[in-house]
Amino acid sequence: MPAPLCLLQGLRAACAAGRLALSRPRLSQTLQLQANAAKRQQQADPALKRKEAELAAKEKQLKELEAKLTAAGATIVKKNWPICYPILYHDIAEEIPAKGRRVVREGYMAWYGLCICLLWNWFCTCVMLGTNANQKVPSWFLGLLYMLLGIPLSWWLWYKRLYGAAKADSAFGFVWFFVWFAVHTAFCIWAAIAVPFSANQWSFAGFVTAMNALDKGNFPGIVYLVGAGCWSCEAAWSCWVIMDVFLFFRGKGGVKEAKEEAKKEAAMSVLRGQMASQV
């Protein structure tokens, strides 16, 4: 065999031996990593199994509780409102008797109308920030405050009063609804007029404010006129709702029931006072 060929083969053999020598540490490292991973998995398996067992036990308890409630005749309701992020249960067709659904739906529409008015009212104050009007920043904060407080307070103070009163046929519930809804109606009428003063100069999108906004530009004036129209529609609808609910309340004998409940409550108050004085 020629000497160059022998030399080439020797070099190849040496390279192969070198590769083998280099691959052995890598192979050992790979095997070590696999062994460590298997060991960690074995250590984690008991914890995972214990967690799965706890979840299965809780699910079993929930199913047993639901079965007991169903057997006892209780209804399990799931939160469904609002649709985007349910935080409570609201179903007029399911919870309200047929005779009271109309007035509750009217109140629901009034609440939605108020939300639209408050949102547009705040948008009007945002538009006014782009002008050289006085008191625009305090008015913006007031508009934001009206929106953040008005939407949840109107829901709990008068709409849920109407909803609960119609659901439970409670005369006192209707009385409280009339009190708070009258405040709401007066607020809407004031907002539709919107006589400006001090920091409140631009916080309501009413007709008087709209006339002043036209002096600042056509766009702010048109925006405020639209707001005045929204508040006028909301005020008119609120007047109709409170009248219709009162006719419904009186037609089912609600006035008499409210008087009787007031007498019972007064008698109970006197009895509690006497018992407290004796103690």
C-alpha cells in the first residue's frame, strides 16, 4: 500500500477516535439530564396526584350539594348579567310574574337610557376640553363623577327596588322605588335644562349649556345639543314610567297594602320599644 494512502487512513482513524472521545462526555451529560428529569417527575407525581384527588373530592362535594338542594326544591341560579362579565343574576322573564313584567321592562329601559345619557354627557365634557372655555377641567371631573356614581347607584337605588318589588309583590318595595325614581326624574329634568353655574358650567349637556357651547364652536354646540335631546327623552320616559308604575301599583291595591304594612311596622316598632324598656 502506498505511503500516502496509509497516512490518510491513519488520519481518518485518529479523527474518528477523537470524535468518539468527544461524544462520550456529551452522551453522559445527556443521560444525566434525562435521569434528573425522570427523578423530578417522580418527585412531582405524588404532589400532582394529591392535587387531583383534592379537586375530585371538591367536585364530588359540589355535586352532592347540588343534588340535595334540587331535592329540597331550591333553585340554583348562575350569574348571567352583564353578559361580558357576569356579577349577578338578572332575568325578567324568569323571576318576574307576568303581570309585572311590563313595568319592570320599562324601568330597565329607563336605566339603560340613563347610562347612555351619562356616557354622552361625559363625552361632551371631553369635547369641551379641546376648547378655550373656562371651568372645563372641573366640569370634566364632575361629568366623570356623575357617570361613575350614577350608573351603579341608579341600579341599586331604584331599578332593583322595582325589580324586587315586582318579584316579591312588596308594597314597601314599590314605595321606595317611587322615592328614588322621583329623585332620578328630577335629576334628568335638571340635566335637560342645565343652567350653568361655577364649576358646573359644562358638566351637564342641557339646552342652556348647548347654547353657550355654540359660541365655542359648531362641533361642541352640536354635541351638547344631542346630549340635551338625550336628557329630554330620558326625562319624558321617566315621567311615563313613574306614572305607569303608579297606575299598576294602585290597580293591584298597592296603596292599601302599603298603608297596612306601615301600620304593622309602626305596631312592631312600638312593641320592640316596650320590650326594650322592660329589659
